[in-house]
Amino acid sequence: MKVIAALIVLILALAAADSVFVVREGHGALLLQFGRIASAPLAPGLHLKFPFAQQVDLYDTRAIVSESEPERYQTSDGEAVDVGFYSRWRVVDPQAYYRATSGEELQATQQMMPLIRDALRSQVQAHDLGDIIAGDGAISTRLRTLVDKETRARMGIEILDIGIERVEFPDEAADAVFKRMQANAKSQAAALRAAGEEKASAIRAEGEHKAQEILASAQQQADATRGEGDAQAARIHAQTSAQDPQFFAFWSSLQAYRAALDNGRAVIVLDRQSPFLKEFGEANATGK
């Protein structure tokens, strides 16, 4: 009798423990009865269920990130590239999600990836290599639009974002792509160099023209200043010579002698009647 009572107490305790469960924050739950959905999605908190007859299926309500290894695609300009992608998704229809995947995230990923690959292949084929490398945002938006409608209907999953994560060149195409990029870079460099040389020539010509204008203006000013100086010197010379012409003639002769005999080693051969010896001749005549 005591054994039966103990078994009854144990069964009741187990039933009580199995009838209470907690759904954590960031999760939802479905109650399953004999493999079928018995209740609407349950929010986080404390809940009750029929012990032993019902089971709890928990699922994540937060955004889930799935990644794909790069696969071979061909762009609109005929380039072969290996493209990898990531997707962010979440469960929005738990009942459809459970029916399609049995609540398994791995099954959801396995069903979703082929849909994304097909959409990605169509988008890669519609764009050239430059758009793929640049990570054009329009491609991600288009991918999400193409895939989201089908995943909602088939699996109760909302696609939040699909992005191109890696773009790699196949070994056989890498050299050709590099050479083409190198040729494009050289062409652009040559064009920039030619444009720079053209601008430099224009700047150099303009500088030379301005330099010639400045030199011409300076020469003109110098000639004017020199002319004024020569005119002033001539006036002074004339005024001085008018005051004492005989002395001025003598002084001019001395200046000529100084210029001719400046270093003290000059030898001059002249006729005695040369005007250059005028002062010496007068000196001999007067005995001075």
C-alpha cells in the first residue's frame, strides 16, 4: 500500500513538473499534441500544458544570420567570379515554419539557400564585374525582394537582408583580370599625365609671357631713368664748363690721361702734334 502511494505521489510530482514551462526572452513556442500544433504561438513567460500529452517546440524570434561559401557565377560581361553571401532572417509565421522545417533551423537554412542562389545567379548575370565588386546596394535590395515573397509563403520566414559577402576570382581568371585592370590603370595614368602636361605647358607659357612683360616694363623704366640721368649729367656738364671753359678743358684732359695711364704700364706712341698731348705741349712751351 505504501509503495502504491509513493508511486502515485511520484507520478503527480512528475506531472506537475511537466505541466509548467518557461519561454525565454527572444523566443517563442508552439504546443504540440501528438505531433500536431495544438495552440497559437506563445510569448515569453510562464505557461502550462497537459503533462505527457503535449510537447513544447521552442524557436528563436530574433534575427538569424546564415552564410554561404562562394560559388561560381558569370557576370554580364562574361567574367567568372566566385561569390559568397549572407542572409538575415527571422520567423514570422511559427506554424508555417514548423510545418516546413519541423522547427529545425538547419532545415530552414537548407531550404532557403537554393532560393537565394538562384536569385543571386540571375542578378550576377544582369550586372557587370564592377557592380559586383562595388557591392551595389540595388543588388541586395533586389535579392531580398525576389526571395522574401517565396520564403514567407513556404516557410513563414521573413528575409531581412541579403548581402554579397565575398567576391573571389578563379585562379584561371585572376591573371587576365589583373592584366586588364593594370592596362586600364596605365591608360588612366597616361591620360592624367597628358592632361597635367598640357596644363603645365599652359602655365609655363603664361609665366614666360608675364616674365617678358615684366622685363620689358623694367627695361623701359630703366631706359627712362638712364635717359633722365644722362640728361641731368649733360646739364651739369654744360653748366660746369660754361663757368670756366679753360679749366674744364684742362680737367677733361687730365681725366683722359688717367683713363689711358691708369695701370701705370701703358705705352702710348703719338705724334707730337696730337691733340692728346696738348697739355704736355703747352707745359713745355711755358717751361712748366
